[in-house]
Amino acid sequence: MVTNRRHSPVALMGRPAQTEFCSGWDVVLEYHGEGKGPYLIDLSHRPKWDIQDANLAGIQPLGVAIPEPPGRCVIEKGILVSRMNRTQAAVWQFLEPTVNMPQERPYTDMTDAVCLLALVGKEVFSIMEKITSLDLTSRERTAPFYLQGPAVHVPCQMAVLEKRSEQQVILLGCSRGYGQSMAEALLDLGSPWGLRPGGESAFTSCLTQ
């Protein structure tokens, strides 16, 4: 059977040590010489859905309730559900290799339209301070939480999953057309902290700890 190949909007410089072919995507699980991070990880192949409905309380994507109020996230069973505003939520899926999007009217598949990057490791917040004025370290916000705003002047979605000093995890989503420029800007500005390309396994290991 011929599978249509799908292409990430991001090409990270590095020599893959382990890869897999998943749902039409070539996915790097690990790079040679990854070290201890911090890492920039391309997750653009992961299923991403948008939900819009006047009654979000009545919708549970893959059995996960949409949190309230806007700005809150919940992560269960490898599903991250973020409340964007009164009528809109974002669903990003990580652990299962393939998940079919529910076919009900409120769902829109954003997988190919959105570039999704993860920053994992120490000093991630210091790196993010270089590209956005959003306050990702506010003591008033408990992880996980969700923000929308500019990063290097590009409209972005950001989800902070972990704020511990020894392990920080931030997801950054933007329009596909900005993906390569965003990745290059992050690697350049993150070079003083040793930011380098990482494989998907460096991210999924955080979810299963």
C-alpha cells in the first residue's frame, strides 16, 4: 500500500540516530550526540485539532474534559487540552502513534497547518525571554497553562507543561509558514545555553516520568 508522505515545516540540523515512519511522517526519535539538552524538538507531526462551539462544557475530546477558564490546560492519557477562549479549545495529542479525529462538527484538523515545537530542559525560560514578552514564569500561573501572543513578532500558542528549574517544558505552536524561521531563531538565541535539536523521545520521556 502506498502511503502519502507528509513533510514537517521544520528541518533541524543534526544526524538522526533513530527514526520511525509514522502516519506518513518521517520522525526523528533521537539524534547522535544529543547530550543533556536543553533540546528543541519538532512535534509538528503530532495530531492537532481545533474545537469551536458555544457549549464547550458538553464536549470531551477523547474522553478528556475541556478545562475552565481560558488559559487553563489539562493533560491526560497523552492528550493536552487547552482552553483558548469562551468558545474555542486546542487539542494536541502525544503518546498514541495514530489517533482519528472525532468527526463531529466542532472539530477541525490543524495537524498540517500548525508547526509545533517543544523546548525541554534547564534554562528554557531564559531562552523564551529572548523571543517573547509574555510572562511564562508568573507565580500566579500553575503548570500546565496556556497563553497566546507574539514570539519574534509571530502569533503563537504556548503551553507551559513544567516549570521546575531542573526540567522545564514549553510547547510553542505557530502557523506552518513560520516554522523554519522560528526554529532557527530559537536555536540561534538559545545557543548560549546550549540549545540543540532533540528527538521526539526526549519529549515523550517527560510525559511518562
